[in-house]
Amino acid sequence: MIHREHHDAVTILRMERGKVNAIDTELFIELIDAFDEVEQSPARAIVFTGAGRAFSAGVDLFRVLEGGRAYLETFLRSLTDAAGRIFMFPKPVVAAINGHAIAGACILACACDYRIMADGSGRIGVPELLVGVPYPALALEILRFAVANHRLQEVMYTGSTYLPEEALERGLIDEIVSPDRLLDRACELAGQFGAIPHRAFQLAKQQLRRSTWERFNQYAQDIDPEVLDLWSSPDTHAAIRQYLERTIGKSK
């Protein structure tokens, strides 16, 4: 589910799962393994992208409905582990957002050091609250870190998904390029960041992200158990079914 390519000193990690790279526990586990491999390799940076026309359409909600609480315990823990691995990864990570990046996929993109999005009809955003599911502690802190402060409540409460120019204005992305230049530009920038002496880059990244990481550790123990309860509740599952019926015309 995570395809690896090498481009000079840059490793490209590409999500490949189904038509829209929907996220589940197994994808998170493979993603963490891939980041672990790159950390131990000579590669100096990562480009993180998706296969096909979508970066990722977000969480596989059908798995959520099928798996119930037992699945959700593992899934939410894996989500936090994967997002945290990207957010604090000691080497540069550039997101090449090749299409839709919705909900959990938006969080993964926001965890990267720099986000480049292909121009076009792809959308990015976090509609979680529209579905009735709350944010795990780290997911919200990553969003707080990435999004322009005066836009954060709008992004969260409205659950809007944004076209590239709108996303740039809100801080969800850092740059827009034509689709045919996306991967080349991401590799170029990853190479530029990767050329910075490793320990200097790592220390600067730790300084920038330390307060976010500390807030996560401070609040996760209180927040995440309730998040699991709400994700697992019958009311939330009913809301998820309604959301699936509205957006793709089917549910389970």
C-alpha cells in the first residue's frame, strides 16, 4: 500500500490503496514502517504523495462501521502514531498533494514540513465535525500548527473542503503548481531541504514543533478516550451512514 521510489537523495512514498487511497489501520502501519526505513537509509528527505487522482479521500468509513470499537481502538492509535511519526520525523518531508486530501488525509499532509498541491479541482479540508466525529488530540494540534490562526475555527467548524487557492489562503498548503510539475517541484524542494546539515535541520524542526508536541502529550490522556467513545457510539455510526449516503450514495 506504500510504494517506494528513489530520486537522487529523496525517497518518494506513495499511498496506493483502491481508487482513492482510503486510509485504514493497515495503511498507517505500512506508512510508519516506510518512514522507519527511510530514517535508517541514506535518503535525506521524503516526498509523500498519493497514486492516481487523489492524495487520499480520507478514512475508510466502511471499515469503521464494520469493525466497531475493537477496530477503532487500533485505528485511532495508529492514526496518532502515523501522524506523529510524520510530524516529528527528523528528515524533511514534503507533501505532493495530487488531488483530494480529505479529513485524516488532510491531517497527514498538514504534518509534513511543506505542502505543495496540484492546481485543479482537488479539494483539501477536514469535514470530521460534519460527520459527528471529534479530533484525536494530536490531529487537532497538527491542524492548529498548520492553519492560519484566524482561519482555524472556520476550517474546523464549517468542515469545508477547499480548492487550492482557497487552501493556500488558509494555510492548509504552502504552494500551488501545475499537475505536471507537482512531483518534480516536490523533489526539488525536498532535495533543497535535505541539503541542510541534518542535525541543524532536525534541531530547528524540534524547536518549531515542540510546543505542539507538548500540548498533545499534556491533553491526549484526557481527550483521546472520549474521542474513542464518540467514534464508537451508535449515534456517530448513524451519522456516518447518512454522510456516506449523501456523498457517495451508499452505506452499510
